Amino acid sequence: MIDTRDVGSTCAIAVMAKASAPGRTKTRLSPPLDPGEAAAFNTAFIQDIVGNILAAAATSRVTPYVAYGPAGAGAFFDTVLPPGIGRLEAALPTFGACLMATMGHLFAMGHGAVAVLNSDSPTLPPALLAEMAEVLAQPGERAVLGPSTDGGYYVLGLKAPHWRLLEDIDWSTERVAAQTLERAAEIGLPVHLLPPWYDVDDAIALRLLHGELIAGVPFGTGGVPRGAARQSADLMRRLLATEGLAIRLGLPAAPVAQPRRRAS
């Protein structure tokens, strides 16, 4: 249950999520994954992103929500989310309409700032979410935008419903972040930019995720600790061990351990 006392001093962060269903979620990951595996990663990503919000809440006044679709999918999220996560149904014809409805609902609840967050970046550093909340808590109007490496954005935070930022956007293209910045310039709204991060929505990004979680290859620069992504890491390890995921991802084969020689 969300504590609605003093929400005016909190930043609501809503993950835009789809209930996992083979063949309907994370379809661009199949191949190299099969539809069931892609759906399992969708679930793991949602759980990890929510975990990152909760980690940010340890240092900043943020309140976690999940805005979900399709309609009637609440039971799925009851089974995969921890207690205390607010839930909003967001099942409208367009993505822009879902974002606007979600942010409008959270502003109507009285939150002093509202952000919408993707569900595709399980290693996103909680420190970036905390930075967003702290910037939005400062006096003066502004937006916060976290650009994705594919040209979209992983988070958009606002202090007021500046809906122009969600209008005339070519959703699901590499133009989304640039067009959002153009809309902000049109209305004279300052934008605080966070460092770029990546969405895991194709095989190339899945290899990046493997590098971070399994091979110890950090993404980006600056030394900001990544999100723990425990669910994604556990799932990836299982698939590497039992389903030949390394071959499907085109990763180098792990060296085969040589048997020890017995001392003569």
C-alpha cells in the first residue's frame, strides 16, 4: 500500500510495463531467445527496474509505481511485484496516451514531481533516479530526461503536466529524445540531461547485458554503480548453463577445464 501522506514532497516514478506473455512481449529478442525466454526476461527486467527504484528510495524521496497493460493484467503484477508498489492500469491505444494518462493520474494524486521509466534497462544505476528526484525537488520549472543509446529515452521527469513534451512524437523511433528536446525548447522549459543508458530490446543489447552481468564489462563511464539486476543475472546464468545461450548470442566459448593430473 502506498503511503499517500505528504506526497507533495515526493517524486512518483512509474515503470511502463507489459504483462509477460510468450510471443507478445520482448518480441525483438526472439531470436536469439525463444518466445518463452523473451517473456521471462521481460518479467526479470520489470522486477529489476522496480528494485532500482526501491534502491533510489533509500537516499531520495521517491515513490514506486507500475503503470501496466494490457487491460485486466493486474493479477500478473500481483504475482511478480513486491508489496508496497503502486499499480495503475495504462492500456490506451498509443504509447503517448499511456504516458500522459499515467503522469496525469500521479499529478492528480498530489505528487510534487512525476516520472515515467522504461522497463527495458535492468542495470540502470539507482543513483541516476536519485539525481532526477533531487533535481526535480529544486525550485523552478524544469524537466529531466535520460536519453537511451537508441535515440529514445529511459526516463522523463516533470514538475508539472507539460503535455507538449508528449505531443507529435514519433514513438518507437530513434527520433524520440531529440523531438522531446525540441518540444521543451518550444515552450521554454529547461531540461536537465542524465547520462545515456541502453535498452535491452535486441540481440546486440542482450550481449551488452551479458557483458555487464556475467563478464564484468561495465557500460558507460563515470564509475556510477549499476543496478543490481539480480533477477536478470540469475535468468541469464540459467540459460547459459542449460540452454546454450552463449552460442545463440555468438559469445566466445568458455574455456574447458582440464582434468588435474595425479601426482606420480
